[in-house]
Amino acid sequence: MYSVSPNTTDSKFYNLTIEDKNGEADMFVTKYQPTANWLNDKDQVFEGNISTLRGAGVFTHILPDDAGGTNQNYDGLGNNYGSPQGSPYYPTNCDGEVIVTMETIIVRCTCENHLPNQCNQQNPCVNPGYYATIPYYYCNLDNGNWNSNNPNTTGGTNTGGSTSGDGNNNDPDDPRTSITIINGGGAPGNVFGEEDDDFISDCNLLENLSTSPDFINKMQELINNTSGNTEIGYFGSTDSNGDTTLPVRVESPENVRGFDTTIYSTEQVDVFMHNHFNNGQGSLYVFSGSDLYTLYQLYLNGNITDTNNFVMLVATPGGSGVNDEETLYAITIKNETSFVTFGANFLHDFFLIDNLYNNDTNLISPNISNDLNEERFAKLLKTFNSGLTVFKGDKDNLSSWSKLKVKNNNTLIEKNCN
Amino acid sequence: MKKILIFTVVAFSLFACKAQTIYSKGTQPEAMEADNIYIKDINNDHDLLVGTWKWVDGNSSFEITLQEFEMYHYPDNSTRYYDAIFGKYKYIENGVVIAETNTIEPLPNFSVGFNYWTSTLYNVGIKDVVSDKSMVGKFEIISTNTATLNLWRSEGIRVNSQDNNGIDFSLPISVTLTKQ
């Protein structure tokens, strides 16, 4: 049933839904409160607030009206990979059961399109963005026979607990795929799990780099130099305003790779970045064993004062694949304890990690494509429980990053930050 | 009752132990299980490689001795096994021994490691005990008793490395060797 408020200045409209779910009758009202922008052009994606009132005889308010809100800029954290796809709009054409879940969306800072509260602190954004939890609707055509990809598999009522869903609903091994079904009036729980917190934090860290002019200029130099004949490295730090400067520059002699340098323990290093180049002997399109060795040395030497704030980056030349081109990769330290153990076992000598790259089980090599190298590299980090997370960047857009994640079924996915 | 108990224990053990999958050399990692694997030299490609290879030029020589470590794994808790090749070397220049490793050690204290790429091409890592520097490279078998060895520095900017000591890499970096 569709109803429109007689008060046209209010510009709200409602969907009254009567459902028969799992043999139980219920009904709820979804309220849509559009923005003026949407009202001026109703052909665009809905823009405004959405909230739901559910009741069996008596309506129970399950979502604060002011907590919703969605527009074309939002980023749904749920249903990114899942099937069936959910939607913030009630599926009026659904011939099966309608499942309602609470999912978190990101409304980005409008001035710089950053994640919420990540806009320039010097010039605060009028609309800094926010996270909001809104109802998502799934149409179950199997009449209750949901597979493991389905958010309904966990069943149960919402008790306000943590769901920690990130949208990877197609991973049966991933404990974070649980999405709570709203059957009653429970308030939504913490939708961000620990891993999601790390992911968002790392994405913020990487995106923030691209707001620093010094980083942009020097990273561009490294990208250009992937077709040159030297390795260039920059070491720098990030101040309390989030501005990164990279004052220490080192460069290898021409056509020399694998060169040594010294960084004193008094030097704080939040960012270390460098380039690879191909001198005819091939070049690794991901971090080399020596790069991981250097990361560990910086840690041991006391240069990395805050592992949560540290990023190591590399600009690499195109690989052996037909479509391979220059690529950026970044590493963050996700689990310091694991990283220290990984370092102690495998990074005390780069000769050891170089050998492990090449052995039969890893086969990371200049002679294979970018895609294979990054997959094998991500798997190596996981196999050795490195405590490190690897991200892939875009040489043409320094604020664009994706996490390379090895799932429990040993496949690689890219989880986009943007 | 005792038989039932024994049967139960044996049956449980069989179910608890996941079977090991054997792959031939050259199998791509994407085609393999993540754990409980054994990458075996099924085609005996290592027969061509193991033994002693020597380069001689007057009173100078460079000798590498290679040995197969069957069903090797590293680290100890890894369930990913493979037939590995490690070795030792002796470098004599004008009759003087410049660098030598006397024993063949596997990871992590190895001085020579060979990794299969094809039946005639191996990725190589060699550590020079004089300079404490290491190099990577390729060892290519061009006939049953002849091979080329080319070495270079692996890439990467190394901070505070143990090999930043001012001593040059002392081993030959490009030689043709003969199987002894």
C-alpha cells in the first residue's frame, strides 16, 4: 500500500507492508523523507531519510528517524558481494519472503568525498559525513531455503548484539558474514567488527596521504621513475594535522638495485616509499623480500613509533602480463605481535625471505603477471601470519586504494576503500 | 569392547589426519591446496642438477655442490613440503681460497639455495661468507653437463643491513660451469 501525506510541505511518503514471513503475519511502515534535490528530480536515486516502523498490532519504532538517511553518495557496507542483492527500498515486486536487515552505510564528506570526519581539519567541511544504520530489504525467492550466502542463515532476532558485517556475504568461512535479521524491535548492534575498524582506519590512513602535497609530488616522482634506472626512496612522518612530509631522500647509483642506506634511530618514520625499476633482469611488481626486511629493520631500530600510523609504499613497473602497467602497493601493520614474530623468523636476513619468495610453494617472480604476483604475495603474508595488510593503489588516482584480502577458501578479493 | 575402542581410535585418527596431496614440480600455486601438500620431483629433474658443478680458469675455480633435501619444509610447523635443493661452494682465485662453505645447510642457515622454475632453469640465491652479501640469479642447464650461472643483487632499499660493511661481493657473478 502506498500513501502520501496530505501535508505537501512535509514531502514525506510511506510504504505500508503486510508480510507473511515464516508463517507469521506482520506489518511495518517505511517512511521516506526526501531531500529537496530529489523532489526536483525524482528520476534520480532516492536521496533523503528512510526509517521503518514495525508492529504486530502496535508499531515499534526500530530505527531513529534522524539516524537514517541515504543519498547517491552513500557507500553500503553490506551486500557488496552477496546474492541476492539487498536494497534500501522495499521490493514491492518480490514474490517470496522479504527479509529486513539493518546495515550501515557511509555518507561521505561532501567537500572532499572522504570518509566521515576525514576532511581537511584546517578547513572543516560543512557536511562532514556520517555513518548511518538503515534497513535493507532482501527478497527470498526460495521461500526460506537460503543458502550460505544468504544473510538469513544466522536467523534469530536482533538482540542488539554485534554483527560486524562488512558485506562479504559470499564467504561461508568468513565469520563476519553474519547479518542479524530484524524480527522484533531490538536496536542494531555494533556493525563494525574489529577487522572492519582496521580496514577503515587503514583506508583513512592511505586516503589521507593523498591530501599531502609533498606526498603527491614525491610519489609522482617514484611512479615516473619505475621506467628509469635508479631506485629512489623517501622517508617521512605525518604530523598531528595529518600532513605528511618526506624530507629524507635516497637514490641508488644508476642501474644498481638492492642498495643499502642508514636511518638513525632518532628519525621518526611514518611513511617509507620507494620505486622498483627494470634494469633488464626483471623487476618484482610487488614488495620485494628486501622491502619486508627494511620494514622490520625500521621497526627494530625504533623508527616506527606508532605501528597504527605507519605505511610502506612501493611504485612498481608494469609486469609481464599484456595489460600490466605501473602499480602502487602499500603495506600497513595490522597486528604488531604477529609482525614481530614474522620478522624474527623470516626477516632477520633478506637472503632468507628472498629464497622463500622463490620456492615451490610461493613462486613470486618478475616473470609472471602483476595479478599472479599480488595474489601470491598476499597469500605469503597470510601463510606466514605476518600481521601485515597489503593494499593496491592506482597510479592515476593516489586516493584510490583496495585491500588485497585472502579469504579462507584461499581466493583473493579486492576490497575497495572508496 | 576393547576392539570397539581400538577401532574408534583408529577411525578417529584417520578422519583427523587430512590427506597430503602430492604435486609435481612446476605446479602453479593456484592449482594447489594451501596446506598438506608435497611438491615432489616426480620426473626426477633433480638428477640432472645434483652433484658438483665447476668453473675453471687457470688457477682460479668456482665449485658448487648441490644436494636434494627430500620432502623438505620450512618452518617446522609448515605442512607444505617440497623436494628442495641446497648446496655449498668453494671459490679459489689464483690458487688462493677466497670463500668457502664446508657444509650443506638448509634454511635458514643455507649458503646456496636453488628453486625450480623449469626442469632446466632454477632461481638461485648465494650468500658470500666473506662480505656477508647475498645475490640472486639464474642457473640454466644448457646441456647435460653444462650450465650458466648469473647473479645480481635483489632489489629493494635496505635499511641498516648487516651487509652494509664496505666489503665487495667476492664470488664470481657470471660463469659457465661443467658437471663433474
